[in-house]
Amino acid sequence: MYGILLIAVLVIMGGVIALIGDRVGSKVGKKKLSLFGLRPRHTSIIVTIVTGICITTLTFIALAVASENVRTALFGMEQMNRTIAETKDRLADTSSRLQSAEAQREKADEALAKSRGEVDKLRDEQKKLEEDTKKLEAGTRALEDEKKALTAKNDELAKESDTLTEQNKTLALQNESLGNENKELEKRNNDLREGLQIMREGEISFKAGEVLSAGIVEGNRPVEDVLNDMGSLIQVANRSAAQRLGVNDERSEVWIYQPEYEKAAETIAETDGDVVVRIVAAGNLVTGEPVRTNLQLFKNSIIYKQNEFIIARPFTMKGNDRDEVESTIMSFLRDVNSAAQAKGILPDPISGSIGVMEGSQFYDVAQAIMPIKGQIILSAYAREDTNALGPLRLILKLESEQE
């Protein structure tokens, strides 16, 4: 609205300026005035032009004084253009930022939507966990009830255990009493057996449990191969019996119960590794009776390797007493015998011995001990690899001495 008013003022002012200029020019022409030696006609034109310039200048001055917008249009246009350009640049930058902000807002909306989906999912999982928690709590209560029941049961069992402990103590006392009675009965039985041996006519050729032959039979083979090896052991038993009885092999046939013989062969055939087979007298056999025997089977393995340590024992010696020295060595050999039996070497059923030692070694050890007075340590080692069948050949050593 202000621009239209300004244009109207300029148009009116232009008309007024033209009218005034024409009147001034006409008056100057009629008076035939001359400026700078010019003709009147040219002088009127110059006066008209100057008048128009003055009026126009005064008009702009008046407008500039009266209106700030006119002053801005006349003198601040370049600044306004620069301001407009800067405003456009700031607007473009603001628009770019606005677009970036819109893009970020869209991303934020997408992230928010995704977060809402995850929140919904987490809520579902939370509901499921709450349901599971309720189930676990129910299960825990059930377990607690069961635990209480088990605790009560344990208390009952503890009471029963105490009762059984008392009964076991009573049974232990009874068992000890029965053991003593059993020992007495065994003694009486041995006495009766010795009496029967004396009462029986003839001479005892084999004692019960005496080994006629022994050997190692390889297991995990066909039964026929096992029977062949066992047949070889029977032949050895026949020769041993014939030698003992002083007869030919043909007259000394060792008798073995056939089902026992076949069962033993099947057992060996099904066993992994070697098996020790011993043919022993079934009872005390009088000369002239059939040589009845039983079979004994033992799992075979290497019990001691060559030079392997067996046991060591300390002894205190008085010195220069041969009976004491020999008694000490014999006591140590009994300990060696017990240790080797516990390790797995089969003892002789009659003598209970499991090892052999050269007489010269026994003499050498005794001679080494004789002059010692004080503490000594005897140790035993295996002379060679020894399996369960034995015998265990020994090496005795005097490990240390104290004067």
C-alpha cells in the first residue's frame, strides 16, 4: 500500500514539475531573456531544464526527509541488497539445517518406533519371565516341602542308623566271639585231620592243596588251543606224581573232574591276558589212591620288574651274634614274603613261601651285618621280572648302618 502511494506522489509531482517548468520556460521566452549570451529560445530551454532539476531535487529531498523508506531506497539499496543476499544465504543454510533436522527427526522416529517394538518385545519377555518366576516359585515351594519331608526321613534314617550301629556293635562282639570259637574249631579240626592221617593206613603221598604243576596259559583264544596248553600242564602233573610215587608215568594218571576242566578252559578262553593255572591235590592223598586234583585260576601280570624295590625294614643289632643276625634276616624275609603276597604273587599252598634266594647271598649279608652294632636297614629288590606265578628271586641289600 505504501509503494502505491509513493508511485502516485511521484506521478503527481512529475506532472506538477512539468507544468511549472513549462510556465517558467514560457515566461522566460516571452520576456526574451538571455543567459551566457545565448538566444532567448535556448535560454528558455535551459531555464526549463534547470527548473525541472531543482524541483525534482527538492522533491527527493523533501521525500527523503519525510520518509525513511525513501532514504533507504535512495541511499541504502546496496546495503539492502547485501542484507537480502545474506538473508537468502542464512535462509538457505537454515533450510539445509531444517532438512537435516527433518532427516534426523525421521531417523529418530524410526529409532523410536524400533525402540517401542523392542520395549513391547521386552514387555512380552518380562511377562514370560514373570510367569516362569511364578512357576519356579511354585517349584521351589514344592522342593522345600520335599526337602522338609526328606529331612524328616533323614532324621528317621539317622535314628535307624544309630539303632543299626548299636546292633553292629553287638554283632561285632558276637562275631569276635564266633571268631574265637571258629579258631578253636579250626584247631580241633586240624587235630582231627592229623589224627585221621595217623589213623589212615599207608603213607600220605600228597597233602591237600599241594601243587603238582603250574603254568601260564594265554587267554582270549579258541577253547581248543587252551585245552591243548592245559593238557601239557596235566602231563607235567603226571610226571610229578609218578616221581613222587616212584612209578612210571602211565601208572600215575592225574584225575581232574571233567566239567571243572572244561569250565576252566572256557573261562581262560574268554579272559583277556594270561592266566596262571595250578593243578593242586584235592585232599590228603594216601599212596595207592587215585591222584585227585582241582584247578586254580589266577589272573597273571608282572608284579615286580627287574631291580624293583620291594620293602625295607630297620633293625637294631647288638653285634657279633650269629644267631641274632640269622634270626633278623629270617624275620625280614618273612616280611618280604608277606609284602609280595599282598602285591599279588601266589604263595606255595603248603609252605606259604613265594621267593628264593641264593645261599651265598644269605651268607654274604649275614657276614656284612655281623660286625655292626646299632641301627641297620635291610632292603629287598626283585632280581628279575616276576609275574604272579613266581617265584620271586631276591636281592638283599644292607642299605645303611650306624656304628
